[in-house]
Amino acid sequence: QVQLVESGGGLVQAAGSLRLSCTASGRTFNTYAMGWFRQAQGKEREFVAAITWRGGVTYYADSMKGRFTISRDNAKNTVYLQMNILKLDDTAVYYCASDSRGTIPTLSWVGKYDYWGQGTQVTVSS
């Protein structure tokens, strides 16, 4: 089992920045990739960004490219999401996810990930 705990969410004004953190504990030695997803009220969960755990290869949703940066600290079992130039549409609950199976190559697919955090709320105000 892997436990994921997100932190760093909150209220921020449009054009501001936030950094989310997600720390994994438990059986983390099998981690292949970690990702961030978000879910706005009344909408489906959508992919934000992902990073492979060993190679550090990153992948972003098109609307986040240039504004969001995902990174990892393997020693701390932590993945970060730096979010800049935040927009009202970025308001959502942000979820961290980890893939311990490594059998599905598609980083942006919800089904790739078998462990999820409880989420952290990000609210962008005008």
C-alpha cells in the first residue's frame, strides 16, 4: 500500500502562484510515475501533469504548459506542482496519484494510477 498526502492548496488571486506538494509513504519502491489531476465542481477529473519516477520525464496537459511545472525529490518521496499565472478556471480540487504497476504507458490516463491522495483545494479569486 502507498499513502499519498497533498498539501499547499489554498486561496490565491488570479495571476498568482501556488506550489502543491505530495508526499508518498508505504511501499514506494515500486513507483513508476506520479501525476497530478484536478476536478472542478460539476466536472470530470482531468489530467494536469505527470512525471516518471526514475527518469524524471515530464508530461503536461496542453492548457498547463508554460504555467505549471512538475518536479520530484526521490529522496523525500515527494512530487511538487508549481503553478504560476493562475486563472479562475484553475479552481479545483487537486489530486496526487501514483502508479505502482508500470503496465500502462499513458501518463495522462486516470486508470494508470492505482493510488490517490485525498486532494487539496485550490481556489483562484479575481
